[in-house]
Amino acid sequence: MVHVIMMAGDTLVTISLAGSLFFSVSPTEAKSKVLLYLVLTIAPFAVVSPVLGPLIDRSANGRRLLVALSAGLRIVLCWSMSSHLSSLWLFPQAFAVLICSKLYGVTRGTLVPEMARTDQLAQHAAGVTNAGWPTTGASETTGFSGFNAQLTLLGTVSGLLAGSAGAAVLKSLGAPSVLLCATAVFGLGVVAALRLQRPAARASTGRAELSQEERDIHRLNAAGDPEVTWGLGASALMRFAVGFSSFLLAFGLRRLHASLSWYAVALGLSAVGSLVGLGIVTRLRNKLAESTLLSLMILLTGIAAGVVARHATLLTQALFLGVLGMCAAVTQPSFDAITQRLVPAGAQGRTFARFAVRQQLTWVVGALLPVAITMSFADGDQFLCVVMLIGAVLYTLRRRHRHDD
């Protein structure tokens, strides 16, 4: 429930900013405002990462309060932003909203294993043996992955429904009203966060400290397992593709003076693609290793971009966003599973925070390119095709080299 509410609120904020920063102004003014916004999105993650990780790892029981805090701060910020959409005060407030959103995202990553474990223990105590989660003898990592996939699926559906409602409010009442709706949604988020179950693990101490063995391993290999490091590179590359393609389409529509309905169609296809990806990821991972899935998704994205570049129309661009949504939906849970399997539980807070920074940076870099450089759909797709195919080859070769060693 918490994740559904948070995703709905974030979607409403995104729609309100799109209406005020992009679609309501001239193309030239939109470019300058979006550039400023994207630059501002880089700073919070680089600044807060060293603070967020240790803060989240310090107390398992305090993570519920961090989720509630992230929602509570956004209540105030969204209410204030509704009155400052035309002033420069919008940007520092949007900056703060991004920090709160990332605080929730990182905290959620560390809460998932705890909540999954609590849910499994509750089912075991009640004698439940087939409730969608692994029972005795099943892999704990598979359970966490299922929990992640289900949360992402619910969040995607929630964002799609909230996006439809927000678009209607934007058209009829304007961007300030959308932000007021987001304020109410985050109010529900605070209530839901405070009702989260206390984690079953480490309940006696309330802390999520590393064991001495984990400290020794972490000290000897501070950079992390090579499989995690290269997996991060693969997932970050997919985030680059998402940022690049989204803004390539957005500014392409503006230059062509195309109807806003085309953007809605593209977002809808992207959401459908995400739902398909989340629906098949568990089955795929029962047959293929996570690292193999990462290779295949990057390769498929590159091939799809190459095909679309040869037939660059509004329809093919929208269809490509659907394929990209599917590939991204398979990639992220696969990388999360690698991280949860190879990173000690007591270090996952700081690890998720550090990884979130790098993924966000690559998304912003991808988004900045079509904003700063005017390019056609065909040129942009060809560029993305080359980048993704090179990335797929490098990731695959590195994996084979590591196995040979």
C-alpha cells in the first residue's frame, strides 16, 4: 500500500512539472527550464548519498519513520510548489522533493528483504504453504525478488492510474491543482508508512549492523563483488537509454508540433511494456541467470533502436518506448537480485544509496543529450543503437573473462 501511494504521488508531481515546465511554454523556454531542472536533479543524489546509506543502515526499526518522513516533507513541499510554479523558488523545492523521493526509494530497497522475511515468518506461523512466496527449502533471494517484482508491478499500475487522473486534472484545472492532489496523496502515505509492520529480523536490537565477518569482507573488497559492479554498469546503461529516449520523443514532438495525445500514447505503451516485463521476469529468471538477462535486455534494446532508426515515425518511436519499458522492467529486478545476494544485509542501505546515485546520474546524462543537442528521431535512435550494442558486447565479454579466471 505504501509503495502504491508513493508512486501515485510521484507521478502527480511529474505531471504537474511537465505541465508547467514543458508543455505550457515555448520550445525555446521549455529547453532552458528543462535543462536547469535536469542539472538540479544531479545534485541531491551526489550530496545525500554519504548521509542516506549509513542513516538507513543504523536502525532497522527506524526505517518506517524515514518512509513517513519522506512523505511528510513532500506534503509541505508540494503545497508550497503549487504557489510557486512560475518563480525560481520552484527549482529548490523540486530539488527537495527529489531528495525525499530518493530517501524513500533507497529505504524501500532495504525494507523489502525485512518485510518479505516478516511476511514469510507470519505465513509459516499460520501454517500457510502456498501464498506466492517461497516456503521451507526455497531460495530466500527468490522470495525477495518476487516481493520486488510485485511491488514494482503495483507501483507501475498505480502510476498509470494516477497519471491518467493527473492528466485530466492538469487539462481542466491546471498544474497547481495537480500538486494539491499530490499533497493529499502524500498525506495518505504518512498514515500508511506509520502502519508498516515492524521487521521480524534484528527485532531485539533494532539495529542492522554488519557482523564481524561481513566487516572483514567489506574491508577487503570495498568496491564490491565484480558481478555487482558490472551489473550496476548494465542497469545504469538501461537507465541512460530510458532518459535519452523519453526526452528525445518529448522534444521531437515539440518540434513537430504534434498533438499531446502522442506523448500520452507513448507513456501508455511504456507502461504496458513495463507490465509485460514484470510479468515475465520471474519466469525468465527461473531459466536464465540474472547476468544473462542483463546482457539480453541491453542487446534487445540496441537492436530495437536500430530497427526504429530505419523507420523513424511517431508510431515507431512510441512502440520503441514500449519495448524499452519491458527491457527496463526486466533489468532492474535482475540487478536488485544480484545486489541482495552478494551484498551483506548490514551494508545494503549504503550500497543501495550509492547505486541509486550512479543510476540517476546516467539517467540525467541520457536525458540531457537530446535536450542540449537538437537531433532527429533517426539520428537519436542510431546513436542509442550503437551505445547499447557496445555496452552489451563489453558486459558479455567481461562476464566471460571473469568466469574464465
